[in-house]
Amino acid sequence: MALIVEKTSSGREYKVKDMSQADFGRLELELAEVEMPGLMACRTEFGPAQPFKGARITGSLHMTIQTAVLIETLTALGAEVRWCSCNIFSTQDHAAAAIARDSAAVFAWKGETLQEYWWCTERALDWGPGGGPDLIVDDGGDATLLIHEGVKAEEIFEKTGQVPDPTSTDNPEFQIVLSIIKEGLQVDPKKYHKMKERLVGVSEETTTGVKRLYQMQESGALLFQPLTSTTPSPRARFWKNFTAFGFGYIIFDNLYGCRHSLPDGLMRATDVMIAGKVAVICGYGDVGKGCAAAMKTAGARVIVTEIDPICALQAMMEGLQVLTLEDVVSEADIFVTTTGNKDIIMVDHMRKMKNNAIVCNIGHFDNEIDMQGLETFPGVKRITPSSPNRHVGVPYHQVRNHCFGRGSCLNGTWVVPLVTQVS
């Protein structure tokens, strides 16, 4: 897709896949509003006071129908909003179209490349020469990361004239981040400093992202404040309600939302029957608990891997078998990573899996599965038979593993499968 910002007839910027889907998006938005009474109550209670009047809010959060209800709640409370998705596969294009047409600046579409993804993130943060947003609604910390890395690069550039070197890292995604910052330095060497100075704070959805914010705060690297319900402000009553809603969203999404989205994603992508299969759930936190319950309800025999003794005991007390991944890697049919950590399932694990085993990630980030190792595996090839399905394969004795690796791609109603044949 050509990376060119478009404008509505009213002058609002956007970049989405298909604006003709806006009417369909609006219909689903109206249904979702009934399912989200908390946000609708916020509009009713706080709308007349316009607590966000004049505020600029940037969101980096899955651009779905449910997020669209959040965006229109923010605009109903007076905010100006620019939005991108926090995952290359999670955007619902009809939701993006409806918001772009009716409510806010949106830069998101399903199936973005990493280059397109970071372009969209930069557009969502770009409020013109007057600085950036007042508030960031982040999920995974990418918008927060871009500002922090940008400020760091600007300080080095000011002192030494040195610009970021994308070749200084082996991480292909971080190479893109450094390239964006490098290009920005040529246009405005204080761009990210202006953003930092204007920002009031950031809210973060993921538990992993919140932990990272705490770590940055403890090390003194955090440039702006994470917003909490204790933020002193005349609008404190609103923030108490708003952050309480966010906390509740995390709890319900992790435990109950995953119960719905895991089997939904598996069946949309593969149409396999879950009943009778062996499902391995890597991790038994809130997400793992929801996933284990979903697979058990669907008729699978569930095995849990867990390093925390309390969580492992909880799984056992629920009647689930607790083993190590190495114990079951050659026998199980479905593997689900839910930990929020990295390097849970590696290429060496996939080499030992049975024919047609399914590997998927519903944790915070895609580095739970060794996607880089998979894609650089000797002889690997990528096949794209039909959008949005993507396939990666290495032939060896016709052993084929279905791997859903990119992004938290089962954490919602979206899925893009990577089918993997690994020797």
C-alpha cells in the first residue's frame, strides 16, 4: 500500500484499506455499544463536562470495533484523537473505515508490513509542528518506545552530530525504528523532544508493558508519567472511573476474552476439530487459565507447562496435567504460548513436533515463538496462497506444522496463520 496520508472532505487525515466498508463498521459499532455499557455510561456522565476538551490523544491499540467504541467515547468527551493499531494483523478494516470517516484520524489496516506498521505509529504521533499528543493510550509500548528512542537519538545528534545507524542492530524491526528516527532528524531535530515536553502521560494496556514502565521508572529512564487513578487533577473523578475500567478490561480480556478468541482463531484459520486433540498451554496465568478452560470445554485433553509453582499447583488442582514442554513436544496437537515471556517455543521444539501440529501465540508479543529462527531456517520458504493467510515452509518428510506466530494474533477475533514445515 502506498504510504500517503489521505484526507476526508472535512480535512481529517487517515489511511485505511477501504473506506467503502464504513457503513458496515457503523452497524457493528452500534451493536458493540450495547455490549460496552461502561463506556456508554462514561459518555452520559462526563460528556456534558467535556473533560478532554482541547486534549490530543494518540492511541496505539488494536483497531477493532470495540476500540472504535473507546475512540468515540474519547471524542464524545471532547478529545481530538489520532489512532493506529498495535499489531500488524489485528485491525478490522470496517472498524477503521467507520472511525476514519466519522470520528478520528486513523492509520491502520489488516496485514501491514513492519515498515507500514511503524509508519502508521509515527503518523498517529504526528500532530504537526506544535508537538505531539497530551496522552498516549498504548498497548505493548510501541508508541512509548518510539518517543523514548527518538529523544535519545536527538540528544546524541545534538551533542555529536551522530545519527542512528540501523545496521547497528540485528533486529529487523528495530532497524525500521532507527531508520524512521534517522529520517526525522533531517526534518526536525527536536521532534521527539517537543512530544516529550507536551505529554502529560501514558496509559498502558498489557501487564508486560506496565512492568516495563515500572522498570523504566526505577532506572530513571521514563520520560513521562504513566497515568493512574491517583493522578491529582480536577478531573480525578473521571480518571478513577476511566482507569478502573481499563483495569477491569485487562482482567476480563485476559481470562474471559481469551476463552472466546482462542478457539475462534484456531477454527477460523484451520477449521480443525479441537475435540480429541492434545492441547499444551504454555503458562497458567490469567491468559493461560482462560485458554485451558476453552480447550477443555472444546473437548481437548489439556496439558499445562508452568515455571511458577503456585500457578502450576492451580493447574493441577483444576485437574490438568502439568509437564515440561520437552515431555510433550512430540505428542501434542496444539501448542499455545500465553506467558508474556520470550523464547518459549523454539525451532528445535518445532522440529520434534508431529505432523500438522498447530503452534500459536496468545501472549503479549510474538517473541514467545522463535519466528526469526523459523524464517531464517535453511530451506525455509514463504507461500501466500490467499490473503490474509501466510505460510512459511521447510520440507522434511512432509512434516507440516501450522504456526500462528506474528503478533498476539489469537488475542482477539483476528488471525493470520503461518504454516510451517520444519526439518
